[in-house]
Amino acid sequence: MMRTVNLEHLAGRRVLSQRGKSIGHIEEILAEQRGDELVVTEFHVGIYAAFERLSASTIGIAMLDLFRLRRRDGLYRIPWDKLDISDPARPRLLCPMTELPGWKRQKDFRE
């Protein structure tokens, strides 16, 4: 079932794990052109997703290097079909975090 949601209702929203813990905010929304429509393919969530946007600039790269954040640990890449956006104010994962691409366990996070 295809659902239409205004992106401004999702950008910056806190994403919850299946157990209701916050894993970060939606920082990036990736989409691709399919015919006359743009279709969301992936959501980038977490503090490193915010820094990822900065990395496009020289200053951003310098900041990432300064804080040793250029690696992508803590950047959650969530495929469109793994995020429940039926309530855009409270997006929630539909899978365990271990199923997310590039997921690495963090010491202080227990799903």
C-alpha cells in the first residue's frame, strides 16, 4: 500500500525503536525519481546523519575530522519499508536495529 506523507511532517522527528527507545532524529530523506513521482527509498537517522550533511563542505569535513566523526558509526540507514510513518509525529522502526544496514552496537544503547 502506497502512503503519501508530507516530508516536512517527518524531517527532524525522533525515531523510536520497536521497544520505544529513541534512536535519533530523521536528518536526511533519500528519494528517487520513478516516472512522474519522487519515491522515498531511505531515511538517515542519528547524530552522524546530521554531520553527514556538513561533510559536503570544507568546514564540515574539518569538523568531522576534528571530532573523529567522519566514520559512519551511529548513522542509521533505514529502508523505507522498515519505518512505520502511519503517525508522522512518532515514526517507529518495524524491525530490530540489528537488521538495519551498517548497524553497529553502541555501548550505551540496548534495544
